[in-house]
Amino acid sequence: MSQLVKNISLKSYNSFGIDARAKQFFEFSEAEQLISFCKSIDIKDKEVFILGGGSNVLFTKDFNGLILHPVIKGIEITDETDSTVLVKVGAGEIWDTFVEWAVNNNYYGIENLSLIPGYVGASPVQNIGAYGVEVKDIIESVETIDIYDLTNRTFSNKDCEFEYRDSIFKSKLKSRFLITHVNFRLKKNGQLKTHYGNIETELKNFSAINLENVRQAIINIRQQKLPNPNEIGNAGSFFKNPIVSTDKANELKLEYPNIPTYPAGSRLTKLAAGWLIEQSGWKGKSIGDAAVHKNQALVIVNKANAKGFEINNLADMIVNSVFRKFGISLEKEVIIL
Ligand SMILES: Cc1cc2nc3c(=O)[nH]c(=O)nc-3n(C[C@H](O)[C@H](O)[C@H](O)COP(=O)(O)OP(=O)(O)OC[C@H]3O[C@@H](n4cnc5c(N)ncnc54)[C@H](O)[C@@H]3O)c2cc1C
């Protein structure tokens, strides 16, 4: 299946529910369809954006170019050892469907990433992470098509240059390589990671600690904590947690003894962006229909009919006040278009 639609509303294609329009929207389920389509147009002249589930983007205006929307399906074991399986997954599979598949088949490694919205193809882009696990820990390689010269290229884990909520696909090679498949190495007998956040407390409600229950515990915690984008538009954490020098963190600790800090490598410390935003007085504040969530200061929501630029303006105001109070520049995690 492939189709080109012109002047399409993107409202149902982004989790903020922003009613922006795209000039052209090409959806395809096979890599070959993308190649023949790109051969039939002059892609070099166009502004191009690759859209998965739209759960990490904010459209601040209509998109006057071409959106490529891969819905390539398939979950296939391509290699097996005594202790692991290599699984090739199509970019258009829903991420959480893949996690559910892994848990149902007793494969370990991605259970802590349960219920993250979006497609598998986007998972390497910002190196999705939650509850002490990042997808870089499980990715073996990423298969792509260079949309400009239409060649295939497979990136090894190292080639992807994974960082905290970042990779080569979000930085240097942004919008050039379309990810068609991701290869994940999962374990047959992995160790459960339950020391993070409230997992252990939540697991007390279960009769046993096993793979299935860890997934369910994480689903329960996330459902209590995060607003459901099907009910209220949002893109999860709007900002990255800032990483600062440990000297800077120590300075802040003198002035704000309660500031949460986490070690982040040699002489580096991670701060909680949500705490900084809350302390700057933004939790629960609205400007029109753009609002900071009442329970989670890191999440900006669309209460009803906010425009993308209004949400972005609110985000800019937050960045400015956090900088004024703490001298820290928050970086947006969400991709602004
Ligand atoms: C309620 C909520 C909770 C969230 N929680 C988390 C969390 O815990 N951890 C976390 O890391 N993220 C979280 N997110 C953010 C989001 O779910 C992830 O970033 C997810 O991977 C985005 O997937 P998507 O398919 O929606 O990508 P999109 O938003 O469509 O795109 C994101 C980026 O990936 C690129 N991209 C998408 N598909 C491809 C492809 N096939 N090839 C090349 N580039 C591509 C896009 O161009 C864009 O730059 C959350 C979001 C929401 C709404």
C-alpha cells in the first residue's frame, strides 16, 4: 500500500492534536514504494520531514513540503543464540506492540520501555529511554534508505552515535536517512531492572516479580503519572533533563538544598527539568489552551484548541524563567516544526 495525499490535515497524526496541514503526505508500507516515489519527483527541491506516530513533534505552522510516513510492518527473528535473539522490526510497528510481543515471548531487555508512544522507526532517533533503560542498550543495527541518493545503509550501534535523548538521526543526519527497520538483540534470560523510580513499590501489588509483571507495573505507573494523549494532547516530556558540570550542581545545592541531582558521568550531574520548572512557578499554569500539566511540570498539554505556536511560546517563556532563576538553559526534547 502506498498513497500520496495533498493538503492533508495532520491533526490525527500528532499527539498534541495540532490542526496543521501538510502540502504533500506520502504513506508507504514497503521500502521499494518509497524508492519508486522518490525517483518520480525531484526530492532535492523539497522540504522533507519523516513522520512516525507524531508523539515527539510540535507543528507550529502548516508544513509546506513533503511528509514521508513509513508504515512498514513486521516482527521477525533473524538470528538466535543460546542466550539471545536478534529481532528485525519494521519502522511502522507501534513501539508498545513490539514490547508486548517481546514480553509475551519471554524475551528480556525492553520491558522497562513499556507504553512509550510512537513507532519503532523513531525509537533510535532520540534513543528513547525510561526507568533506567535506553533503547541503545538493545539496538544492534538500524537499516535505512538515504532519501537523496536512494541507497541502503545499515548503521551499527556505534555508527548511530547514541547519547541521552539523541543520535546521529536527530543531529548531523537529520531528515536524510529514513529508517526502514531496526534490529534488536533481546535476551532469553535477562535480569529485571526494578531499582528505578517506583517500580519496586508498584511490584508489591503483584504476587511475583517476573517479566510480565514488571511490564504491567510500569504501565500502571505511567498511566497514573502521565496524561494520556488520546484524552489531552501532549508529547510527554517537553524538555530534556539538563546535564551540568558537577561544580555548577554543587553551587545550586548550596542555594537550593532540595534540588534533585543524579550522577551523569565524569564530573557531570543531571538535574530534573520538571523540578526546575515547578520551582519557577509554572506547574499547572495555562496561557490560553496551552498549559503546564498540573501533576507533571515537564509535560506541556493542549487543553483543547491551542495552536502549535502558542505551545511553543509557552515553552519559550518557561525556558526564559528557568534561566533567570537557575542560570540553566533548558533544551527542548520535542522537535519543533
Ligand atoms: C505521553 C508520552 C510519553 C512519552 N514518554 C517517553 C519516554 O518515557 N521516553 C522517551 O524517550 N520518549 C517519550 N515520549 C516521546 C515519544 O514517544 C518518543 O520520542 C517516540 O519515539 C516518538 O515516536 P514517533 O513515532 O511518534 O516519532 P515522531 O514524533 O513521528 O518523530 C520523532 C522524530 O523521529 C523522526 N522519525 C520518525 N520516524 C522515523 C523514521 N522511520 N526514520 C527516520 N526518522 C524518523 C522524525 O523525523 C522526528 O525527528 C513520550 C511521548 C508521549 C506523548
